[in-house]
Amino acid sequence: MKKSPLLLLLFVAQLQAQQWTPDLGNGKYKNPVIWADYSDPDVIKVGDDFYMTASSFNCVPALPVLHSTDLVNWELINHAVKRFPDSYFDIVQHGNGVWAPSLRFHDGWFYIYWGDPDRGVFMVRTQDPKGEWSQPVLVKKAYGNIDVCPLWDDDGKVYMVHAFANSRAGASNIVHINELNSDGSSILQKRMVIINGYPNHNTLEGPKYYKRNGYYYIFAPAGGVATGYQVVFRSKDIWGPYEERIVLTQGNTKINGPHQGGWVELDNGENWFIHFQELQPYGRITHLQPVKWIDDWPVMGSDEDKNGTGEPVLEYQKPKVNKPSEIKIPQTTDEFDNDKLSLTWQWQANYFDHWYSLDKKKGSLRLYAQYNPNSHSLWMVPNMLLQKFPAPVFSATTKINVTNLKNGEKAGLIIMGLDYASLLLSPSKNGYELSFATCKKADTGADEKVQAKVQTGEEEIYLKVNVDQSGKCRFAYSKNGKDFEFIGETFQAREGKWIGAKVGLLAISGQETGLKGFADFEWFRIE
């Protein structure tokens, strides 16, 4: 049946309204402002617009670019890297790749810098954040350099700070500074360690570099992702020495961490800090804290005892901005009615055009079955089309037709992480077979186990997964889209390597050669 554009618009709006919405509609907001895995966020203000990016690790397209006009209502507008130009990412690089980027605007250009722990510091830039970004430039070839951030100083010089990955460099509490050339594309010789967190901070990472009122500031979380706190360092000299103060801790709240992020100042003098909270299996969700400057130190969140160290707010007055926003959330549902995939989707590695099509069957996504050399696990499958968990409680449903799958091929729905569960439909002797499989500790090379099988006799079917509080999942199927039957036992979703659990679609084949079949997905809906 043909989809009505108006009905689809109303339906998608209704679905979005049912998801996590931070804007309370009364001039206040609640945290988190994004209940999704936008890890290591950094934010800037350009005119009346705010832009944010986040870590993407092995997922492609990489480096999400989000936009807001009020710091509360966000939408995904682009990815700075559509596909990596080298073959390194053709293989799934779980937990590697794009770590803790920084987003900056200078002289009409938007810049994103990030550290790849195994290859070095990279940069991309553009004059239009919604348009094309440059190809990645290797600014510094290095091993273990992560969490990088540049600073354009008043005298035209350019500097960059970064932390170190303990797993590669054997250090985890040092901040290093490098001077860059005038366009920020390569390092000069002048460099040194400017902060050593030992013995006060057992880890020190995610530094963000700022200059305000004659002080150089480095905002850096310490103490670890799940149990840490925000430290700010300041100095009148960019090379130091730096003094320090802890400005934000968990306090009496449930907001553990609170971890790294970015600071912005509004035209009216308000100041705000966006950071993440680790909440597995959902990943690292995004919070917004008010900031007050007292004696040239930032105080974040609520500081009831006036000691200079705040704790996160759960609810607060929205920022007073020049361009109020309607209620928005990052995209989730995809009706597959456009000529491009929704920005919400990411593959597990560099993708290839022959993996999918949106024009072979209008209004549907066609996934072509790709060969999986490891028949016992899906851990290293690159052609999974996945998106982030978008709320504490939600369901994901899709309508699939597998008429054109060949023997030995499967397609369907998956929850992916260090543990995963899949509900896949495949041809069988008696028509079609639906199989529910799980794999515990997939990252260790463990084999998946089929928990349940059902002969459906139907080539077209509805697949669904309900995700309850704390990430408990129940898979189900239906022949009419209304009456769903559960299959298998409850599955506990688990985070991936440095990322939250993800939900999505795939089509795989057990045959390396020969013509492959395909599955058609009419839509994918989050409620």
C-alpha cells in the first residue's frame, strides 16, 4: 500500500513525541538532554547556532555533527567523515578509530580534531557544517595520543593539547602541548608536558582548551569515566605552570562521572557546559549544566555549599537564547522513503555501495546478503546497519520481506554489543524459518547459540524488540503487524567496545562466491 506523505509525517511526529524529550515545555529542561550515546561531546557557539560532535570509534559514517539553537533540542545534521579514504576501516575496528574529538570555529572555518590511538592526530574542516567536509589530514603521526583540542591564540599562533591512552602509551594522567603551524594542519617542534596529574588524579583525559580574561584554561575530567569528576586548570602563561580546581562532582546525585565535555558562553553572559554520563548499556548520554564564573573559576551545576565545586542538576531553566527552538530530538525512525539513509544509521566499518539500495524498490531499504566468513559469530560483520539506543525504554519494529534470500542467507533484527542477540529470517525446507540467537562475550571469540526456532511459512513478517529499563530486551514476531508473539528468553543488552549497545538490521550469507540474495525492509520504527 502506498504511504501517504502527510500520514507518515504525523506518524513520525507521534513516534518522536513518545521518545525521551528533555524540553519540558514550561521554560525548563531535564537531564539528560540527549538519552543516546554521544560520547565525549564537544560544543561550540557560532552566531545564534550551537554545534556539537562526539566520538564515533569504529562506526561509519563517523564524527556526527549535531545542531541546536538552545542547547536543549538537538538534531543530527551531518557526519564530518562519510567514509574513511583508507582501507584501515574496511575491517571492523571495535573500540578503535575516532576518540574524543574537539570542534572549533576559526576565521570562517569549522574544524574537528581527534586522536586515533593507533595512528595519530587527524583533522577535518569545512565552511558549512551541513555540507562537505575535507578529507582527514594527519596532523601528527603518533601512537597513544588521544583527546586532542586546538587553540588559536590572540597572536596568531596555534596550539594543541592532548592526553595519552594508557593502553598504548603507558600514561594516563598527563596533558601535552604542541605548537601547530598557522593553519593547524601539522605540528612544529615546540612541545612539552604542561600538566602532570600525579598524584592527585589517577587519570586525566579529554582536555579542552580555552582562553578567557587573560587566562588559559584546560577543562579535563579525572578519576575515570564511571567515577570521575571535572577539573579545571588555569594559567596566565600558555606553557604554565597551571593551578587547578575540581569544579563538578557527582555529589549527592545519581549522575556518575560526570565526564568530559565542552563550554560555551551566550550573548547575554550565561555560561553552559555539556558533558556525558556513562550509563551502560545505553552508552554515554549527554547532560547540560549551568556555569557561573567566580574569581575567574567556572562553577558547574548547583553549588549549594558555595565551595566552588558543583554537582549536576537534574532540572533547570532553559538557556536564554536569541533563537528559541521547537521540540526536537536526534533522528531515529526511518521510513526509507528518501534517496539517502537517515543520518541516524551507522555501519560497523567502511561501507560499500553494493551492500544496500534505496531505489531498487521505492519506499524500502534493500540489504544485499554479504558473506560472513565466521558462521559462529556476528562480531566481525561490517555490514550491520545500526543506530544508538534512543531512550531508557523503547521498542524497535521493522517489516521485512525475504522472498529473494537464497539458501544459507539470513536477514533481520539485531541488538549489538559485547553480547548480542539476533532475530533472523531465512529460507528453509518448509518455507521460512525464524531463529533467535544470542552470543555472550562475543568480543572474546565466543560462539553464538540458537535459543529458539520457529517455522513461519511466511516470507514477509514483522520483527520487534522491546527494550525495558536497564536494557532488558524481548524479541517478538508477527504475521499481521498487530499480534506479536515473543520468542526466546529475555536478553540483557550490553555495551560495545567504548560505545553503547545498538539496534538495527543486517543481511548475511554463508557463501563466499556466487550471486547473493537480498531482503527488503519497508520501514524501521522506534517507539
